[in-house]
Amino acid sequence: MRLLLVEDDVMIGETLLDVLRAESFAVDWVKDGEMADTALQSEQYDMVLLDLGLPRRDGLAVLRAMRARKEITPVLVATARDAVAERIAGLDAGADDYVVKPYDIDELLARIRALVRRSLGRADSVVEYQGLRLNPVTHEATREVVRDGQRRHEAISLSAREWAVLETLMARPGVVFSRAQIEEKLYSWKDDVSSNAVEVYIHGLRKKLGAELIQNVRGLGYVMPKPENQP
């Protein structure tokens, strides 16, 4: 998942950058409203963590411009402006949720997960597909197996990037993702991307989970087929 962090406080920004990357987000960090607006018009994000008190352009102006362009990316406003009128203004401008600084990091992460989950049309935080389960809260990946006549879930060891690829494909079964689209989910601006990185992660996942799990659509990209019983 790729997230845009809009925060002008360097100390807060550096802390959030470390926390979010540890949660397997690819994060782009900008420090003023003009840069935020430029980023939003040039890149695709799964959500935006937006401060309001920004240099050059206020966060509310950035938010209103997003919604005027009909962008539906979830926005979590995180700010020190704690007056009720300010919160109402942010929500009316198009924010999906609101947290007041200083906030608890665990609560912030829970709110981010909830917004991403709702944007994908899911009620449950756990992502499931054909016996595979990804739990973004605990970072556990498991696979259902039958041993000695009993069904159980066995843990699967995934790298952070393998997790990100698998989560992207599992979230939308039947949707073909190009290599470029997958790269957008994995990397921020400052990351070095090798030409065959996605292929390497797909190969690793196939070795761990089975060659038939992720299919290659020639000339288009990769897909996890939609289960037959899923509309």
C-alpha cells in the first residue's frame, strides 16, 4: 500500500515515516501544501495522512482541491487544531477521519487500516483468499492445510515486499495488475527499483505458495483468479 504523508514538522514526519514503513507502507513525505497538491496530481495513493497547518498552502485547501477533482482517495486529517469547528470544517471539506495531535500511534495505525479497508469494500481487517489469510494488525500470514485429517493454519514467512505484493493481488481477485501498478504499491520516490524486482517477488511467492496461485497474463501483468463462487 502506498501512502502520502503531508507533515511540515520534521520530528513528527521522521517518526511517522519510520512507523509507517515498519507497517509495510510505501511512503512519500512532503512538507507543504503545494508539494502535496503536486504529488496528488501525479501519483496514485491508497490513502493520505494530512496535516492542516502547512506552509504555502493550507491543508484544507489541499483537501478541497482533491475533492473538486473528484479524487476519492481516503484522507485522514491529523492536526493540532482541536476545536470542534475545525474538525467539522475538515470533515465537511472531504476528510474521511480525523485525529488530534498528540495522538497515540497505535490508534493512528488502526484508523489508517480502517480507512484502507473501507476503501476496498471490506468489513474485516483480515484478507482471505483460497485458504490464505493476511492479518495487517498482527502481520501474520497463514495458509490452511490438512494434516492427519485435520485442518489447521500454518504460518508463512514473507518478506515485507512479498507481503505487499500478495496483499495487493489478494485485495482484488480477478483484477490484473501491471508491473508498473505493483511497483507503485511497493516503492516511494526515493527507493531504488531494479528492473526485475516485481518478477523476483512473484517468483518467491510462487515458490512458497504454489506456482498456480498467481497467474501471468501475457503483456498485461499478474492476477489472482477470482474464486468461482465469488460474484
